[in-house]
Amino acid sequence: MNPETIIALATLPQDLREALAADYTLVGRDDPGAAGARIAVTSGMAGADAATMAALPGLRLITSMGVGLDRIDLAAARARGIAVSHTPDELTEDVADFAIGLLYACARRVAEADRFVRAGRWSQGRMSPGTSLHRKRAGIVGLGRIGAAIARRAEGIGMEVAWTGPRPKPEAPWPFLPDIPALAGWADALILATPGGPGTQHLVDAAVLEALGPRGFLVNIARGSVVEEGALLAALEGGRIAGAGLDVFASEPGLDPRFLALENVALAPHYASLTHETRAAIIGRMLRDIAAFRAGEPFFDAAA
């Protein structure tokens, strides 16, 4: 019996390609056999739009590596009877770790200190002081799985935590503030963990950065679209905020070159979830969801 065909809608990492190829025939969307395939694999960044689904009439499952669904047209999938699975649980802890790592990197100037030593500048003098995080205030934007994990870590390193989101969560142990300007005004560090998409487009604008102020730090492990990048660059260049730790950008990987000239920014290549452990967990989840779909067994369908 011929193995089932799976369409790759994104450039897939080698480990995932190998895992899929072990049991299935993996093809590109324009390859022979793609039109009749039932299963497609994508990423949170590549997604799958309505036109893609229309061009693949045999499609019945889209499985995505990552938590974000903002680039997958769930309404179109629902209308066409296409199930959508993703990996919302597998990367929570590692992304939360990385958010705190970026906060240390910019507030305690870890990346800048590394550059300082490598450039031979230590023999010429000392770096100016960084900013302590103990007893500072962490404002979390979005208290989903990842936001709550960040909040626990921030509290664990001695920070006071508050948060904002679309609606209060009475069960949450941290105070809720009504909107992001209020949270930014309260916080020493504003950490973005909200989904992307039209509802959060440019949620952080010049007014929010002004409220965060010249001693405040911004950390973004959400989506580049959540921040108005022109306003962020102006705030960083003008000293209107103290610094930023950024794992995501409006245009990836071709980020605005002005970021590269800034010493008060720690930059990362959309790397927060990339650990050996999370990679294995994501691939395992995707393979299990594909197997469940083929066997007619239940699995989480985000389009249902």
C-alpha cells in the first residue's frame, strides 16, 4: 500500500521533514499528487489562507507547528470541512524561559556585555551599570498559557506582576489592569505574550511606549505585528524607553537595519521555542494528530 501524501505548505525543518518522510510521501504544494492530498503541514508563520485551501480541494487536515493560528484562515477551513491542528502546549515553558532571558539580556545588558568583552573594550574601562530586576514590576500583555508561565517566572525572580488582556480572569492570582496604556504606565518591563492578528495589530504604539517611559523595557515574544516598529525604533533611538528584547519583527528575517545599530536592544531570530526538547515534543504532537486523523480518532481541531 502506498504511503499517504502530505503537502508541505512551508519550509519545514530537517527534523520534521525526516519524521514525516519516514511514514509518508512528502511533496510541495505544486508537485504532482498534491491536489488530491488530504493532509498539509505548515508553520505558524507561513499559515494557510483561503486561496491555498481552494487550490487543494482534497485537503481535510492542516497541521501547524507552533501555537499561533493568526495566519491560518479558520473560517475558510471550517467552511471546507478542513480540520486544523497545532501545538499550543508543547512550547509554553521554553518560550516563557526565553522571555525572561530576553528581559535579563536587555535590562542587565548581557548581550551588550558580551560584545564589550569580545571587542577588547574591557581593558579600556568598565561598562556603565545595568538595571536590577528584583522588586521591579512586570506587566504581561496576554495571560494565556505562555503569559501565565512568564508571570510565574517573573514572580519567582522577585518581580511584582500585573497583566492585561481582552477580559479579566478572576481565577488569575495577579492583578488585572484595564488596558495596555495603564499597564505600561505601571510597569518597569512590558512583556508581550498576546496572539497576533488584526485584533492586536500595533497594540503597542507611541503612546504605550511613552507610558512605559525612559526607564522601562519592552520584551516581545508574541508577533512583530503587535508593535508599531517605527514608533519602537524612535523610542529606542531617542531614549524614550530604556531598551528592548525582541524575538519577533514586522518583517522576518529582513528586519529593519536600524535595530542593528542599537546597543540597548537584544535581538533574537524568532528563536524562543527552539530547544531540542520542544522540537521533539512538537514533532511528536504533529505525528500523533496526523495518525489520529487517519484513524478517525479524536484530536484537538481549532477549526471546529
